[in-house]
Amino acid sequence: MLYYSQTNRQEVYEMTAPKKPPITKSFGYAFEGIFTCIRKERNMKIHCIMAVLVVIAGIILKLSPVEWCICLGLFGLVMALELVNTAVESVVDLVTSEYKPLAKIAKDTAAGAVLIAAIALTGCGGSKSTASSTAASSVAASTAAATNNSCGEGVTWALADGTLTISGTGRMTNFTKDAPAPWADQADQITTVEVEGTVTSVGATAFKDCTALTTVNIADGVEYIEAGAFNGCTALTEVNIPLSVGYIKTGAFKGCTALTSVTIRDNCRLDMNVFPDTVEVNYAEG
């Protein structure tokens, strides 16, 4: 009878155990599995086609780096789950060719995982497309406003000799970076802003970065000054805010570094960072 020490047993194991393939071969096996799945599985072909369409749509919609990471990550997840699904189905088919409830559960749950990931990817693309369509609509609306001198429903604007006059009845449009005010390309020509009293609000970012603007006269009857309305008007020194204004929103006069004092009604609601810290705010009984 032969007796083996622990060392001898380890040596025998190392001699008889199959050697692991080189790492290059391991990658080769992985790629072979991917290509086999693409060749033989109809759904994998569909996923590949959809991936190409996603990339094309992403280029057209100009996805940000973060959005690219999300979309490509979800796409990779779908592909990986499809590979796992194929592996599960192949093993189940290898083990049994008969109908068994447990085999059905294994196949169905694996397919369900792929479906959930595919729905998530579709939702990601759909939300981006909707956002892009909304932005495009806003830009179109801004372009139309520039053409017909409209800056709100029932509100118009006119620029003459450096004075921009807002007139009409109702609220001004709230402008954005993607849909700026129609006079934005003439901002350096605006030195005075006159807002008539029949206009009820000064629109968000309406006069943002009008660096030549020195005087703002807001007539009695205006009720709101929206966020960032005069943000970055660095030459602004005089602002007449009527007692009818009851709410001034965030950053309305942010960056107005030449402004030294303003007077508002005593119960006027102020959001955060409405005026620079250097501005003296005086209150009058409303």
C-alpha cells in the first residue's frame, strides 16, 4: 500500500489537473460565444440593428457624454443578458428535451430579464427624443417671436434709439438659454428698458447680459419679476420698481454690480440671491 504525504498529493494534483488556457484563448472563447450568438440567435441580430440605430440617433440628437454612457451602458446590459439567456436555453435543452415546468421557468425568466433591459433602453432614447423636440419647439417659438415682435401672448416689444419698450396686455414669455429673448442679438444696443403697466410680469432671463443697459423703468401694474430677468446687466445703475410688484424671483438682478440701491414694497416676496450683496434694499409701505 502506498502512502502519500500532503506535498506528494499536491504534486500529483498539479500533474493530473488540466492546465488553464492562456488569457488570449480565454478572450477568444468569449468572442466566439458572442459571434455564435449573433449568427444563430434572431433576437441578438435585432439588438445589433437597434444598437446601430441608437448610435445614429445619438449623433443626430447630439447626446452629452453622460447620456452616451447611459445609452451605451443599457445597450451593453441588453446584449449581456441576451447572451445569458442563450446560455440558459442551451443548457436547459441539453439537460432535457421533455416539457418540464422548471425548465420553462428558467427560460421564461431569462427572456424576461432581456425584455426589461430592452424596455429601459427604449425609455432612455424616448426621453431624450422628447426633450430634444421640446427644445426645438422652444427655439422655433423664439424665432417666431423675433419675426413678429411678440414676447408673450398679447405682449410686444419695440427697440428704438437704445430704448426697449415692452407693451401690451398680459405676461411676458419666460425665456431660456435654448430659446432666448428675440432682442438677444441686439443686447449691446439696449441702454434703457421701459415696461408698461398693462404688462403683468417681466420674463425670466429677458434682459440677461444686456451689458449696456443702465436704466430700467417698470410701470405700476407689473406684479412679478421672473428669475434672472436682469442677470448680468453690469452697467445697470437705476431701477424703478413699483409697489405693485409683489414677487421678485431668484437672481433677478444677480451680477448687477453697478447697482447700489433699490426700493420695493415692504411685503414684497424675495427669493434667494435677488440682488448683489452690495445693493441697499429699501422698503416702502405697499
